[in-house]
Amino acid sequence: MRVTSIRPHEASRHRASAVRCATMLVALVVALPQARAQRLVADTVRATFAPADTTTLAVTSSQAGGDTAFTIVRTSEPAFALGDTAAARRLRARALGLAVLHDPRLAAPGRPSLTERDAIARDLGASSWRWCGAGGRGKRIAQWSVGATFVGGNLALYEYFRRAWWSNEEKPFWIHWDWGGSFRDQDKLGHFLGGYVLAEAGRELLEMSCMSEKKAALWGAAYSAAFQLQIEIWDGTQRMFGFSPPDLLYNSIGQGMSLLHTFVPKTRAVLPTFSYSPTVAMRRTSAGEITSELRTTVDYSGQTYWLSFDIDTLLPRRAARWWPGLLRLSAGHTITDWVSPETGLQVQAQRRWMLSLDLDPLRLPGKAPWWMATKKILRHYRFPAPALEITSDGIRGIPWHR
């Protein structure tokens, strides 16, 4: 295999050739056995670019006498300037995916774009997707494994709800419009996050079974909607709960956000996150010091639901260089005690609006597949940090909000 590097001042006359030959590389990657093609692209980039290089790369390929030659072109223009079409995204992801994974900074001048960073995270976090091109047996194993995970996960979740929620007195199906209440709709934000996470998990699993991203997103959202609908139907047979249209609404908003992230990639700059710290009432209930209905899932006063904004992506490129890429800005909602830590009785909670900085785990060092998969999961957790609290009583700083 031959590798050719072209200096920046020579890039312009080779750019048009790079674009014309891009499809050749895609054809090559498809035609060669999957593992061999990936090794060729990865080895080429490792041999050509130093980690400190922040220029864009364009890759072309040619074949002569059975020998494959890759040409790496350094340029200040976006790689394969084909626009933000689905075909262009597939070209970049499939032809250059493995290359960019080894150094995300190769994806764009300065900081890589949100779409490319997210594609990097998905590809690294799901390296097992390579079995989709490894023949029928690997694909069948993936599909059976994913199917078993769906069935097992549903059974486990159903059993949890049966024991924790549906062990009270039953009654004929009834509808409960449960707006407001002692915990000030904090539970609705839990339904929103649950709808989003279930849809995202469904999409990830279906993509691992070799389904296309958009099709997997649609089916993942459908799975989330069906699962949460059955929960509401069962709630409708319980005297304590009832079928809640508001819960169903927030379920749907979470599922819609998952779909939006897939079909409108720029919206991935806004991510729902969660943090939790047990309240005094929860700790005293667990210790048997007071009697209350609290458990972790309904300890709403200890839960904070956030929307985390990737400011680095939302700012114009010139302004973004002044914002630390590791930091995100988060806006959250939580409540004061809705269960008295002294008596265990319900009290009317007050809303607490929060503003805080947060870490973007994807910006942490390390690109090993297992570590990238872990960082993707950690993105949904908001780490403890100082925060600004806004309530009806005014504004105050909190040194360490968990």
C-alpha cells in the first residue's frame, strides 16, 4: 500500500480530484472485506497525520496492478465539500469514519462540528456494528442478541413495575389528570427523560442489529411509546394512580426529542441530563426513622432534570474559540421537600430553577471503544458542580449541587 501526503499549498489543485474520487473510496471500502478495508484506511491515517494536526483531510484511492494507493490531502476546506446532504454524510461517515476516529480533530479546522463529533462517538461506541458486513451469520447473531435483549429488558422492567407500583388496591379503569400536586409536576420530567432514554436505547440496539439509523430511530421511538403506554394502561387499573394523559404527553415529548436528534442533527446540541442526591426524608425513611411512601423513584425533591447546551457548538466559530469545549451550560428544575423529613407526611413543594455548568464527557481524553461507549452513557448524567438557584424567594448560589 502506498501513502502520499500533499502539502497545504498544493491542496487546491488536488481538491477537485479528491471529490471525484471520493466515490471510488466508498466503492473500495464496500468491495473489500470489511475488516481489511477498515485496516487500510486506519493505517493510512496513522501513517500520515500527527496528533497535533488540525487541518481537514480528504482521501482518494486508486488501483494499479492490484496495488491500492491512498492519497491524503491536507486542506483548509471541509473534506469532500458536498454539502449537508444525506449522501454527503454517509460518504464522510463511511469513507472517513475510521480515519477520523483516530483523531477527531481531523474532522474540521479547529474544533470538529457537533454532527461529526456525534458520529465519532456513535461509531466508536458501537464498534460491534462491523459484524453487519461480516456475512449472514454475524448479522443473524446480532439480530437474535438484540431481540433477546429487548425481551429480557421488557420482562425485567415489567416485573419491577408490578412489584413497586401495582401492588396496591385495584379498581375499574379510570383517568387521572394529575397536574400540579404536592411534587409540582416533577414526575412529568421523569416521564420525559424516560421516553427519551428508552427511544435512544431502542435506536442503539436496532442499529446494532444492522438497521439503518433513521429506521432504527423510528422503531426505537415506537418501542418507547408502546412500552410507556402499557405502563399507563396498567396504572389506570390502580386506585392510587390512574391513567394519566399528562404522563403520556411528556412520554411523547421525550420520544420526539430522540427523533429530532436523529433527523435534525443540529438539535443534538441540547441534551437532557439527570442528577440525584437522596433527600433527608429519603434517608430517614430508609433508616426506619419515619414512615413515608418515599423510594428512590419518587424521591422527587432529590432529583434534578436538566437541559444541557453545547455552547461550543451553538456559538459562531469565531466566538466558540473563547468557550472551553469541555464545558456545557445546563438549565434544570427540581423542587423543595414534598415529604416532611420530620413527620413523613406530604407537604406542598416549591419549584427550584437551576443554572449551572456541566462537563461534556465526550471531550475527555481517550478513544478506546469501551471508553467512548462509557462516555456516551455519562453524557446523560449531570456531574455535581456549583449552581445558581432561582426560586420565588430570590436568587442564591449553591456551592455544590448534586
